[in-house]
Amino acid sequence: MPATAEVIPLLATPPSDAASAALDRVFFALSDPVRRDILARLDDQPLLVSELAEPFEISLQAVSRHIQVLVRAGLVSQERTGRISRCRLETGPIFTAAVWMNRYTKYWQAQFELLAASLEEIERKRGRSPGRTKRPPRAGRPRSRR
């Protein structure tokens, strides 16, 4: 089934308890800057845990704990070969979170439309056409004539 077919029910109905818990895990995982940096590094290619840990000034064990939070949220998958663990970005949960946030776009759009209408009304009262503002003269420099 294509991903868009799964989006429509998410927009039409409130999330179930399981979907809500999954969304909670995603937002919790995204709330930490180290975990967001890990996801950014995984955007290009799968990496070993040791490779992910390189730029951070925290222990390998701390990085592993961050990775486990990302795994529980479904944002990262791990493939183990012996003691070597390769991590890969999983975008599905991010897409689901984006769809959830997008449900509130209509409220922001209404606020932007109200702001635009208010600004147009202010401009009309000032006797100017909307979208055109008169620039104040530059202080300290005479205007040049050409």
C-alpha cells in the first residue's frame, strides 16, 4: 500500500493509543540535540556506532544509549554482525510526526491571513496601496541626483 493511503486515516481521525504512544516516543527522541545530530549524520548513509560517536564529546556508552532511544522510537534500525553494529535512518516515524503537525497548518494559515488583512487595512487607512511602503530618507547622507 502506498504511503499516501496511510496518511488519509491519520488526518481524518485522532490517533489511537498505540499511535499516540509511538508519536510520544518520536517527539521524545527528537527533543535531544545529540539525537537530532545522530539522525542528521545518518541522513547520508548507514554508519557504525563508533563512527556516529566520533564528533561527540561524550562516551561511546552514552552515544549507544541515545541510539537505543532512537531505535525504540523507530527512527533508527540496527544491524548487528558480531560486536559490530551498523545504524540506518528510518524515515517513516518522521513522516508520521510531520503529518500530525501538518494537521495544525490550517490554524497558522488562518493567523497569517488575518495578519495580512490587518496590514492591508492599516495601509488603506494611511492612504497607501497595500504592498507599497514609502522608504524613509537615509540619515547622514545627502541624496544624490542623477
